[in-house]
Amino acid sequence: METRWVGPDGYEITAATRGGHQVLRLRRYGELVADCSSVDELRDYVDLADLCEVITVPFGLRSARPRTEALS
């Protein structure tokens, strides 16, 4: 599952690979802004405190809680 962070003004950060190295890919409204090699470099573009992680919830999976059956 891909980790994705979003912020105000259409910013989105995802992990990507460029030239065999992992980078933090920064997009704004879908357009590539920068591939940052570190969090410090990313900080030059966006305030990290404003970012929120997007958690994808898979649909169609049953609850992890055990079902309780009525005793007859």
C-alpha cells in the first residue's frame, strides 16, 4: 500500500524511485514540483506541520473482531 501525504494548496507527497534512489515526490495539483532526496529538502517547499497522512481503507474486508453466535 502506498503512503501518501497531503497538505493545503493541493500539495501531495509520495515515495518514488529516481535513478535507483528513493525520493519524496512533491506534486501540486497533480503537477510535479520536485523530487526531494531528504525531508530537509522537502521542507523548503512545504510546511511539514500542515501535512496529513492519507490512509487507504480497503473495501470488502470483514471485521477482525470475532463474531459472537447466539447460544440456543
